[in-house]
Amino acid sequence: MSRPNPTGFASLSPVAVAEGTDPPRKEFNHRTAKALKNNPFPRQGPAVDEQKKIEHQIELATRAAALVRDETTGQRFRSFAEELKRKLRRMMRRGQVRTRAYELWEHAGRPSHRDLEFWLEAERQVEAEREERKGTSGS
């Protein structure tokens, strides 16, 4: 049994080549190729899997902390869960920055060699929004 191709693009297997059959292909044209090639802020596909993994680990650590009788061990599990939550927030923030940087880059006409400038501006904007939310929720 073959594994599904996560990219959605068919790969040529030796059987397909030998039989002369073309596997079904995802729509891929010159615009798609150019956008993928020129995007300085590519999406990180495995990040979604990593996010789910961390969420699962948080759930397990929280459950374990509630089940253990030893207070020291329970505190270690709770600390571990908090550490994982911080990691998850950083990951999500990186995704927000990546999205914002891409939007800024597109809005500026997709210039070359200015990805750091857009990334830093996106970080500044995301952080300002976070601080603004923190200020309004803390009042």
C-alpha cells in the first residue's frame, strides 16, 4: 500500500512509467510556480503537525498532574504543561508574523531582497496588537 503524497502533486512511479500511464495531477501552472519560487515567507506544512503534537502533550501532562498523588511530581507535570503552552504560543505567533509579512510584501508589490524588512515590520505590528489586546483586557 502506498502512502499518500502530502504535496498533492503526483509523482511518477516506476509502474506508471512502465505502463505509460499518467497519474492525476494537481493544477500547477506558471503562476503557481512563480508564486512559490518568489515567496520569501513560505508556509511551514509540518508546523501544523507539530502544533497538534504539542497540544496533545499539554493535555497528557495536565491529565498526569491531576492523577499523580505525589505533589512534587504533579508540580513537575504542571510546569512542563506551562512550558509547552509557552512554546505553542511562540509557534502561533511565528505563523501570525509570517502571514503578516507576506501580506506586507504583497502589498508593496513583491519586491526582491526586502524580506527581513517585512518580517521585522510584521513582528512589530503583531506585538503592538498583542500589547493592545493585553491593555484592553487588563482594564
